[in-house]
Amino acid sequence: MQAKEHYLHYISVLYKNENERLMDIIKELPADAKESSMHLIELVEYRGEKKGREEYKKSVVRNLLLKNADIDFICEVAEVSKEYVLEIQKKI
């Protein structure tokens, strides 16, 4: 994570329950700072969502492997490659 993203993450945690206030603060910024702040917020949200989806996918694959599901079935259900499943299988 870059310095700006660390800072933004810190601010978002600080204002966790005050999203409306954080957005008001951003609205008061000069146009160029406002735009870059919103871009960083969107980027952090996107990365968080992507990481969450990846963690969920790993969890599904791992659980199916633990239930002795067929690898081809896991690939189809989780929409992942055989290599991906085999890599997770090595870690179990």
C-alpha cells in the first residue's frame, strides 16, 4: 500500500462511524484535492472488495477440498483454474 493509501485508510478508520462527516470534509477540499481523494477512496474500496472476493473464493475451494470434492467440480463451481485448486490443496 502506498503512503497516500495508508493515510486514507487511517482516515477512514478514524472516521469509521462518521462517513458523512468525512465526505463533508472532502467536499470542502480544493477541486484537484477532492478529485484525488475520491479516486483514492474508490481505489481502496475496490481493492478491499477484490481481496474479500479472493478470500471467499479460497475459502470455498478449501472447504470443498476438505469435503473431498472432485477437483474438476471445484473448478467449475468456484470458477477457478485447476492450478489454483492444486495450489490451495498443497497448503492443506
